[in-house]
Amino acid sequence: MKRITTLNTRDLARSAAEGGCGECQTSVANQACEKKRKGD
Amino acid sequence: MLHQYKLNGYNIVLDANSGSIHSVDEVAYDVIAMLDAGMDRDSVIRRALESYGHRPDVDRAELEELLADIEALKAEGKLFSPDLFGENASDYKNRDACVKALCLHAAHACNLNCSYCFAGQGRYSGERALMPFEVGKRAIDFLVENSGTRRNLEVDFFGGEPLLNFETVKRITAYARSIEKEKNKNFRLTLTTNGVLLDDEAIEFANRECHNVVLSLDGRRETHDRLRKTLGGGGSYDLVVPKFQRFVRTRGERGCYIRGTFTHYNTDFTNDIFHMLELGFTELSMEPVVCPPGEPYALTEEDLPKLFEQYELLAADMLRRSREGRGYTFYHYMLDLENGPCIRKRISGCGSGTEYLAVTPEGKLYPCHQFVGDPKYLMGDVWSGVTNAAAMEEFRACSAYSRPECRSCWARLYCSGGCAANAYHAAGSVSGVYEYGCRLFKKRLECAIMLKAAQAEAAPEGCGAGSEASGRDA
């Protein structure tokens, strides 16, 4: 029986490897990632 | 580090270090809590059977299966995960840091006299002043010169009331636009206004040039007029609401927030939000007042249970209206779990004093708009740049991990260590903690995550929620 539903969340470890581009808006929880927004 | 809570019928487990979020049934909720408390596998099964063994869906085999699922999530780094980022927090924060945003104080003057204004009726403890075009132009050049390879640059026209200096705002905007192509920059301009001067020309300007506009309205007439008064002492509700309604009608899909402040006088602030909805506004932000504790409108310890209740009520209302097809946006409940900020951003926070600076009408630089006028935090000016190295170092040191309280807090990768200005005013240091604000933030975050769990539950299979083994982006 399925008792745990895991929400889709951004892989933070992977985002560390990608490095921050700094192009996102200066606000952080409510912010969007510019790369993700553009679909890069 | 786990954070578990129950809200609105949802049982939430947040794995703080990885950012993974799980919506679970009550059996899994208790089993995870027991494991987190250090209980061994056999004890967990025994205790779970004592609590739930009477249910047809709970037996030893079921619990073994649940424990296997939990182990799988642990192996994937989604439960009981280690902290991978704390050791290198300062590297994340200061790697490739450059200035990318300015809060341009177009006017240290205001045409309203709001009691709670942190800027002291717009003058920031100084004289009335309007920013000359030459200062604004130099500020734009300063931003370009100090922005490195950043392409997206932000300028917020702020005050006081920036529309008191509208001609200069327009000239600064025209200058910024004129150099965009040559400098390979994209200026995202925003405007924060009380609305008194929001006439046809200002609306046309904002719709043409501004990426976002923030309109100050506290909600119900009696709430708004109690603290947002004209210079003559009257209320300003009737003066600004029709202008806001007109503006929002012309705004289309572009960003525009109605931004209110709630105080001790309206701890039932959801009623102010509902009033904003009645007025036709759907992009809303409502912030707790931050002020010295002796002020009569200051929020108190006794207010907190009511405020928590209000945040929960708001979340439930948003969920209900969304299901009815008439949803609205509350800024603090906007959470993009899949496309939200990267770890560098989460650790760095708002960037005040490093990526983000405020510019006064005289061209002086401060870490952000809330430090303007404090001589300790005068950072330099737009001609000489940042010359106060000690102040800059203080802000470079601020991160989601710089305070002991934050290192052990489940919300640190969402609040990034909180607002330095609030910490400074509450605790006397930018590296302090504004604990009251933390408690409100955590409640808002719990509500926002609950809403995401509800959305995932309602979404078609594969949208918003993964299975036990496929919950992250590819």
C-alpha cells in the first residue's frame, strides 16, 4: 500500500554542481530560477 | 534533519537538507517520527502494531514494506539526508558575487503620512530630497560597471513616493533603456507606489516600462485609513483604491502586487485580504509590520496564535477558491518546488549589501532600503563605489548557515537566514536573529508546502508528485 507520496522537488545537490548563474530576481522560497523559467 | 507537521488534513514530512517533501499517511508519519527519534526497527514495528494493529491495512508485512520504502528514500537522499552544503556555505555565497540590483530612492519625500513607515514619512531621518537625474544616471552606470557578466539587472524606483519625482524617473528609465543593447544588459524596472499620483501618464509609463509594480493598500477602509493618512490627517483609501482598480484593469499579465501591512490593530488580516479580492485584486502580498516594540500598532507575543490561525485560514481559503476556479495569489504561498531557487541562491539570500544596494537622492550607497540613514552602514557612493569594507564584510558573512540558530533550523534553505535589516533592528546585529519573524515565516512556509501537497494530490498522475522512487527532476 502506498503510504508516502514524494512531491517533485528540485535536486539541490545537482543545482550545486550546475552553479548559480545569478540571473534570477533579487528577492528566497518564493523566487523562481531564471534558467528553469527559460527552460535552459 | 526532518520537520514533520499536520495541517488541513495533510501529514507533511520535510527533509530539510535535501529539500525533499513527502505527503504521508498517519502510519508513515508516526513511523518516520519514531525512526527520527532513534528507535530501532523492531521497536518501531512493535509500537506501530500497538497503535494501528487493529486496522485491516496494518500488519507486520505492511510495516516491513513501509520500512523498505523509507530505506529506499533514504538511499536516494530524500529522507534523513546529510547536509551537503553547510561546510561550503561562504563559497556559495561569495562565488562570483557582483552588484545586480539597486533600490533607487527617487524621492526622500512622501505625499502620505503613514504611522508605521520605516522611512519616517519618506525622509529617512533626513531632509526632504528628490534625486537629480545626474545621480540616477550615475547609479545606472555604477550598476552596469559593477555587474560583471550578469545580464539581468534590476532597478526599483522607491521612496518615499517615487512618483513625486516622476520626470526624473522617466529620464533615468530612458537612459537605462538607451544603453541596454550596447552594454548587453536587460533592465527589469519596478515601481513601488502609494498610488496618490497614479494618473494616466504614470499608468502608461508603468505598463510600458515596469516588470513589476507594487501598490500599497492595507485592506479594508478602516484598516487602511487608520495608519495610512494624508498629510492633512485624513484617510487615503478613497484617494487610492479607484486608481489601483483602474491600473490593475490595464495591467494585463504583467506583474503587479497589492501589498499590505498588517499590525496589532488588524490581526484578523485575512479579512483585509478578502476585501482586496472583493475590490478585484488577485495578486496579493500582506506583510507583518516591523517596528519598535513600544509602538501601539506593534505585533505582540500574544498576537502570534491568532496570526498562525489566520495564515492557516488563508491557505484553506486559497485551496477552496482555487478548486472553485477563482484562485488568487498570496506572495508568500508562491512556492515553485521544481523550478525554484538553486542552492547558491538559497544560501545567499536577498543579497543585501553585496548584490543589492540602495541609492539615496544624494547618491549614497546603503546595504538596502532599510539601512538608509544609518551612518554605520553608509557603504560609499555611486561615484567612488563601495568604500566601507567592514560593512560589506558583515553582509558577505550573512548566509543561511551563518547564525547558529539557522544551522539547526529546518527552514534555513527557504528563508536563507532571514532579513538582515530585521535582525539588526530586533537584535542589534545583522548577524542576529529576528525570532518573531522566524516564527511567522515558518508558519507561512508550512502553509505553502501544504498547498503544494494538495495541488499534487489533485494533479493527474505524474504531475507534481512522483512515486516513492521518482520524486525529483531529471
